[in-house]
Amino acid sequence: MLDPVFVRDHLDEVRQGLLSRGLDASTELEQLASFEAHRRRLIPQVEGLKREQNTAGDEVARAKRQGLDASHIFEANKQRAQRIKQLEFELEGTERQRTQILDVLPNLPHASVPRGTSAADNQVVRTWGEQRVFDFTPKAHWDLGPELGIIDFDRATKVSGSRFAFLIGAGAQLERALINFMLTLHSGEHGYTEVEPPFLVSSATLYGTGQLPKFGPDLFKIAGEWDLYLIPTAEVPVTNLHRGEILDGRRLPLKYTSYTPCFRSEAGSYGADVRGLIRQHQFDKVELVKFTTPDTSYDELDALTANAERVLQLLGLPYRTMVLCTGDMGFSAAKTYDIEVWLPSQNAYREISSCSNCEAFQARRANIKFRPQGTGKAEHVHTLNGSGLAVGRTLIAILENYQQADGTITIPEALRPFMGGREVIGPDGSTR
């Protein structure tokens, strides 16, 4: 959520920031200004009447001690109480309307974010690794997996519908090895604390990270009277780990890594990436989450992005890192780097991680604060998150980049200790 005080005092700046994201919010901002002005009129009225009510209480007590008639004071109190109730109801409605507008306005882009309207305006920050030159025509993972007997799309469709997959034998082992490899790297070399969170969360939790109320159609809600949803990413429960808390600033940054399955309806994306594992309703991901001070959050974003890139470097998978333009960023982000891995079958880079600094946007919604020296005035933390990495897409990249002419898949050296020392996935799906 945007800071309502900042919005009030910098309306033109906020308007321009939202315009750079492709959102003309002039009407909403005018409404916000009107609600804020009305709110600022109501608050002193309510506070003044409450002070009068307290004073009148003292007058009643004094009149009773002196044996005087206090009926006129009681009547004035009664009328004043009704007026207070009326004004508080009006104030509550005004604040609710103000919040409803703030709830659906995206974060403002950081000054360093390039202006643009679509992915075509994203900028390459760096490129790593050499794209392999094949002496045969490389196959797509949706052909390789079924031919090896390690991915079964047809039976998954029979069981669950489209955009699901069975991973079988070496496919399941490779997925598990990747999860363990990533968690071991991030919790060891990179110093993150591993967390296993709940995979079901409440609407309040999804509100805290910005999925609700705006993106309800993208979520899977549990049927019945449950206020529970399947998580779309570990970012949601892990960021809410400290919801409603005031952290000791001397302990920041706090760094967490978490493996979870992720569940997304992919509303509005039908027809896009319908083949293979690229866009599934259920997929695995290892997430990175940080809680930082405002003055260090962009250095921490660079470090988080480097931690995600390290996975691809160790696996020997070529990639490039992009900074997203204003028109292509997610709702909660102030700045985002996308890491895109090379897929030979598509002759293109495809997203495998998004690393974002949300500044205080999520912390304001989830009420997460810190005291800089453990004492003093509390202020909102900055929250950061990134995929470290999307596991299924990493599996895709390994199958396609490490395929051999005889149909086998070479297992990357860094992954072999997590695959029992095995080096190859054979044409029958076996490992050796």
C-alpha cells in the first residue's frame, strides 16, 4: 500500500509515477484527496467532542458532590455522545473508502527503473554463459521428457486436467535434487535461514503481500467456509512471518529461503505456453525473502539477485538478467530484475526468476516495522523477494541444454551429489 501521507503531499508525483506504469489514476487520486481532506476535518471534531465529554464527566461528579441538579449536563452528554457516534461512523466510512482506493493502486517505481510500456522496453543488465552449439537439432523438453519416460503430460491431464504433469523416475529425482541443491546453496553459502511454511494461507495473509483484493481470480480458494487459499508463492507466507511485528533493526537484514509448491490459476493467460512445464497450475519453487532497512534495501536487492544467478552459474546454464521497465513490473514491486535462462528449443531466453524490492509497500499492508537501534520510533521495513529458482523451469533448462544426440541427458556436475553421484539420464529414463 502506498503511504497515504506521501500521496496527500505529493499528488502530482504519485500521478506521474502511476502513469509511467500505464495507469491513469487521476480520478482515484482526486477521490483520495477529497477523502483525506474530509478525514482531516472529522478527526479534530471527534477529538474535541471527546475532550468535552471527559470534562462534562468531571462536572457531573462535582455537581453530585455539591448536591446540585445535573440533569442538564446528562442531557448534553447524551446528545454529545450521539454526535460522537455519528461522526465516528462517518470517519470510519471515509477511511474505508480511502483504503479501498489505496488497496488497488500499485507501488511507485524507483527512480532508477527505466520508463516503458511493455517487456519490449526492458533492459539487459548482464549476460552470462555461452549458448551451446549443437551438431544435431535440439528437442524441446515436452518431447524429451515423454521420450525418456520421465514426464507424463497425458496421464496428468486425465487425473487433473490441463497444465499439470507427472514427473516419474529420474524426472522426480531431478526435481528433488534441484530443490535440495538450491536450499543447500542458499542456506549455506548465502546465509539464508530455511523455512518450511504453511501451504494454505488466509485472506489477511494474501492482503499483506498484495495478492488481495486485486488478484483474487489468480488464486485457488478452498471450498466451503474456510478462509484459506493455496499459496501462489512462498513469498506470501514467508513475508507474513513477521506480520504485525516490530523488529530489532540491529538484526536486519533477515534472510529466509523456502521451498514450496505453488498454485496459480493463470487467469487471463489461456493460450500462452500451453505446452510443457513453462506455465503450470502447480509447480515447485525455492524462494528468497529479505527484511531490510530502507537505506540498504537496494544493495540487498543486488545481492539477492546475485544469489539467484549463482544457481544458474553452478549448473552451467546460460542466462541474462533484465531490469524491468515501469510498464512490466508486478503490482507490489518498486524495482524488479528478471533472470532469463536460455532454452535451445525456443532459441530464446525465458524467465526463471523475478527479484523485486517492494520497499515499504507490503510492510505497510502487513504492518511490519523495525526500530533502527532496537529502541526509538518504529518505521516500516523494506521487503524483498525473488525466485531462487523456479524448479520446474530449471529442470526444463537442464533437459534442453544438456541433451545429447543419443537421447541421453548429462546431469550437471554440481547436481550429481544430489543425484547419488549419477551422471546421465539414459534413454529409458534410468540414471547411471
